[in-house]
Amino acid sequence: MIVVKLCAAALAAISLTAGASAAGLPPVEAFALPAQMRYAALSPDGDHIAFVFQRENNDMIAVAPSRLEEGAQIRIRSVHPWETVSAISWSGERVIYQTRRPTPRSRDDTSTFYNRTFLYSAPVDLSASIPLNEDPGDRRRSWLPRPQLSGDITHLLPHDPQHILQALNWREWETRDLYRTNVETGELSMIMRGRTGTQGFLTDGNGAVVAMYGLERGRETGDPFFVVGDGANGWIDLSRFINAEYDFLPFGRHRDGRLYVGSNHDADTIGLFLFDPARGAFDELLFRHPEVDVGGLIYSAGGEAVVGAYYIADEPGFHYFDGAYAAARNDLQTRLDRTNVRFVSIAQEARLALVSAEGPSDPGGLYLYDTESGALTEVGRLRPWLDDIPMGGVFPVRFPARDGLELRGYVTLPHGRQPDTTTGRPIPFVILVHGGPAARDYARFDPWAQFLASRGYGVLQFNFRGSRGLGRALESAGDGEWGAGMQDDVDDAAQWLAANGYADPDRIAVMGASYGGYAALMAAGRDNGLYQAAISVNGVTDLVGMRQHSQRFFGLEQRFREQLEGVDLRAMSPVNAANNIRIPILVAHASYDSVVPYSQSETFRRRLGRQDEHSVFIELRGDSHAIDLAGNRHLLLATLEAFLAYHMPSAELAMAD
């Protein structure tokens, strides 16, 4: 096995290698760089846009005039080198930004990380920032795992620009209390004490507390609880609905006191209901999509009223209760001609909206929309360096699993190639398995898929059993099926690609991150001749070790237990099937991964041993589960390109050599 231990600082050397092996192809770094205007948000007066970009692996906060004119000044502030920005918003005339930092769990356990979150406030000119969730207690306690839960904004209180609400777990690490925070001074005051195990608070559009939710303290059960009320007049316990066999997802409160709830108690997909907490009854179905679940609510510009609901079918969809909002979005959809058009941020005072528009083959851009005049102005492209590079086409597909269950997915083909399998020769394919596994794929711009398409590979991303968002039947079909039925679906996908003329059966690889990495390694261990290579990124390899890891983090243990109930953890762990693997393996893992510990891949590498000289292991040094650093993304894609070119070359890579 080849072991590569390179950090992001080695980018220059990697670039030389990639350029030499892929002459004439789009540069690797074009697909590795993160979007340049992430987390963009309009100021309440509409005069400024705050956003994030990355420079030399360091996240930067920027504030620019919303109407960018020649000579306009853009203010920039760097965040801590070990922190990455995870959210940006405004409170009055101040920028509020959240960061996360991989942090060792304790002085005695520096191999286990969690993401410690921080919240900061800065003026428009970014001249200085102040912390908003700094622990006022003994600094020695910062080594305790309590900060795992800290730093989330509960409500921005738009009618009180000096304050926000946030839930913090200073008193007990398993319990959050609700605080009002002064964004100009950082001063905090507790306004509601959380019940033991509280993870968060639900508020209405004005910031009034609607409910409290969390997990019971008992480590053996960890049952969720959900209580409705304001604390002053008692609480109504609705935990029996949270713990029911169906989904019960409280989204917000209606003006008459009833709750907006997502539920599938009466059908396969989650619909949006009005629910009466006093009677414990579903009153009215407001919207349901026949094939996919409702994802949440759409609020008015001021945040006080619910104007619709969103969902994701093959692409994001929006159902509006308000005709004016529906008309505005339909107008934008027509004018921008993109499949994914959404309001990112609205400045109610200025009647301006920041709009994002992208498509599966379009990296996307940001636009300023005047809600009164209808004027539309481009603010900037999200990945302008990709605009001159032809992108692959993305096409929806459906196919049956071996037991007849319908599976839905998306095929990305190299630019110019159509999904007409009756003409042309089959091409090499990569099955890209999503993480979660309680997540899903849909038709969106995916840099990994487009990178592979630019190298001549087809890509299949599909929703196997256990995926979430496409109805209860598909998700529940994955119960206890790690390494079994869920793995069969991956094999069935490979056979379907070959049988239908998409893929060359002698050139199919399987790849994934997190759970997807687990699926890739399990596929390799089956030794059924379907795959010629496997790639795992931050993948799970040892289910027993993951169970022990999950016990260290509040809430994670319960989710892990639910997903793996009935699974033989040892038999279904790739680390115990390493000796059965006969195909080349590429394993990459971030050294500061807080979700799947780096040791998972390190143990697998040792178990695989040196008998496999064609396999490669790379450490993504200093990075997290999300692989935030552009240098590490470049390292991963450059290594992937070289790995596939050697073991499963496409025509494009063969010509580049």
C-alpha cells in the first residue's frame, strides 16, 4: 500500500503532478475550490451583502455594497486559522457569523474530536469582532465536551436589532438554556432554563418560545421529548408523538396557536399539517407531495408569517400559500432559466431580495431582485472559474432493486453525451454513494460528479433503501440493512448500468464519503467481480468502534443505535473483510474528523496491510468531516484522478497521458 501524508501546504507540488497527468483537461483546482460567495446575506437596509470566501485555506468574512459599482470597497476579515465559517446573518447593522473548530475531546483523549462552535459579532466595516457565546466560567472547563452543543442562533429578533436569542449549554453539557445576547457588547442573560437534556427551543416569527425539545438523560434509551408552551403557563407534553412509529416534525407555530407539523401518520410521504397541541390532534392537511417529503416552511420577508412549504423532488420545489410570493418566484424561474431558484435573504426595509440560481450543470450565481420594480441584477457567479468549462449533463433515472423496490437516482454524463444507450459505446462509471445514510441525492450541481465527468467518467448517484426524504417505505426498508439490503442496492445499480448500456462492465468503481465510504469498502469486500476499484472518503470501517465513539457524544448514540438495530456489527464491518479485498482501494480521511474518527481509516489501512501495493491511503491533514480546505480537496481530486487513470482509465485520461 502507498501511504501519502500530505497537508494542504503541498498544493503546489500536487498541481504540478495533476497538470502533467491531465494535459488538455480542465484543471483539478477548478473543481476543488469552494464557492466564492458562500452563506451570503443581505443587511436589513439592503445596502450590504456579507459572505464568505476562502483564501489560502483560510476562511474570510467579506462585506460589500449590495450594488457593486466600479471602485466599490469590499471589507475583509480573516477568521481564526483553525476555524471555518458555518453561517452568516445580520442583526441590525452588525454581521453575525458562526464558526466551528475541530477540538480534542479532552487532554487525555486528543484523538477524538468534536466541532466546537463559536459565534461572533462585527460592525459593517469588520473593524473588530466580539464573541457572543464565550463561556464566563472557569476556562479549564473548555476541555470538557459541553461546547459540543454551543453556538446555535435560536432567533435573530429582527424587531430588536441589539439582541439575538441563542441556546447554550454552560450549566450542564447535556442541557441547553435560552439566552438573550447583546450583539454590541456580548452580554448575555438567561431567559429560560432548559429541562434536563434540552437541545433546543422552537420559537415563532417574533421570537416567542413555542416549545422545548431534546433527549431524556437516560443513556440506555435517550428517548426524544417535545413539550409545548412558554414556560409561564405550564407545558403540554407531546413526546408520545415524537416517539411514535411515524414522523412528527414540529416546524413552527401558526398565529392561532396551532403548530405547523410535518407528519406521515396517514400516508407514505411527510405532509404539512396544522396540529392542535391542546387536543393532541391533526386538524388540517395544508400540503403533501405524492412522492417526496415536505422539508420545512417558507417565511415572509419579515419572518412573521408562513407563506409556503418546500420539498425536494428531482430538484427543489416550493409550494406557496401566498400568491404574491408564488408569482415572484415563478417570474424569477422564467427569467433566470435555472432549476434551483430560491430566495437566500430578504431585506424587508429596502424591498430587496438576494436570489440564488443554479442547475445540475450550472455552478450558479447570486442576483439582487427588487421586489417592487422587478429589476434583477447579477451580483456575482459562485464559481466563475468554471463558467468556460463545459459541464456534464445530469439526467434522472429509475430502476428496480432485486426485490422490486423502485430506486431513483441521477446519471451525470461527460459533456455532449446523451443518455441514449442504443448508440455509442459504454463508458467507465463511478457509483457515488451518498452519506447519512438517512440523507438523499437530487439533481444539483455536484463538483465531484462534474470533475469525474470532465475526466470521461459517467457518475450514478442514487437513493438506496434507508435514504430519507422520499417516503417512509424507502427509508424503513433500510432498517437493519447496513452491509446487507442497502449493499445489495449498490450491486443492483452496477448491474443495471451495465445491462442498460451506460457502463462498461469492466470499468465500474464505487465511491463515497462517510456512510458512502463504508458502502464502497463493503462493496470491495464482497469480491463479486462487479467493481474494478473502490474509493472511501472519511468512511466508516469498524461499526463496533463507531458505537463506542457515539457513546461519547450526546444524541449521536441514539441515532447510531436506531440505524444499526439488528445488525451484526463485526460481520458487517469492512475492517473485518479487508483480507477478502482483491481490487485497488483508495482511502482518504481527514485527521480532525469529528463524525467518523481518523482512526477508522487508519485501522483499516493496517488491516489491509502491505499485500496490496496498488492501494493508496492519504491523510487530509488538519481538516474536518466536510473537507473544508481547498488544498485538501485538491489533493483528494488529484489523487483520485491518478488512481482511476492507472486502474480504470477513461479515453480522456488515456489521451491526457
